[in-house]
Amino acid sequence: MSKEGRQKIEAELKSLKFNDRPEIVAEIKRTREMGDLSEYAEYHAAKDKQKVIEGRIAELQQKLLKIQIIDPSTLPSDKIYLYAKVLIKDLEDDEEIEYTIAPPEEVDLDNDVISVQSPIGQAFLGKAVGDIVEVKVPAGIVKYEIMKITRD
């Protein structure tokens, strides 16, 4: 994972611990003060939300324990690996697309950052400029040519 990816997880964890958790505790306290809890939907909804928040906190803490920071500059640039920026051409319609291959936690589809675990990400791993890659997608098989590989 990149340093930025780790910072993103840390920011989400901080927000959950110091914003969401106190808010839901206050909500539970407020609903508890309203009386009979056995039939009170707001109280039960708040407790359910608290479970989700606590579960996400635990999940993020476990991720942080296992993270290994990868310096993209240490990875080879002649083939596609994590953090490679890849210019590809769809051989059917000659459209060129640029993707960055990243771990699942760092996916940002709005900025064309795709998961290494996606069908395209998996198909491109280890490939080089000039390679033709066939990717099985729900609509069938798409063929791409790798035009350029860079690292930022």
C-alpha cells in the first residue's frame, strides 16, 4: 500500500472514532431516556448503527496492523505492477484509456484508479508495452494493446 493509502485509512479511522462513535453514543443515550426500549425502533436502529461503526473501526485497525508500505519507485517500470499508470488501446474501437493499478483499498474510479483484483487489473499484471491482453468482462472478451507504462 502507498503512504497515501495508509493516510486515507487513518483518516477514516480517526473520523469513526472521534466523530461517528461519539454521535451514536449520544443518540443511544437520547433514545434510552425516552422510556420503554423494547418497542422503540430509534433505539434499536442506533444500536445497530453502533455495531456497524465498531465493526468498521476493528476492521481498519486490523488493516493498519498488516499494512506494508510500498515505494512505487522501487518497482520495475518495464512491466505492469502495482502503482503502474497504463495507457491502453481498445482494439475494437481504437479508444485509448489510462488506468492506474492499485490495491483494492485505494480504488478511485472517478480518477481511473482500478483494483489490481479487478478483471482488467488481473489481466494486465506482468504485461509489457506492445502486449495484447484479452480481458473477460460481463459483455464478453475485450482486447487491449498496452501502449505505455509509467510510474508517478
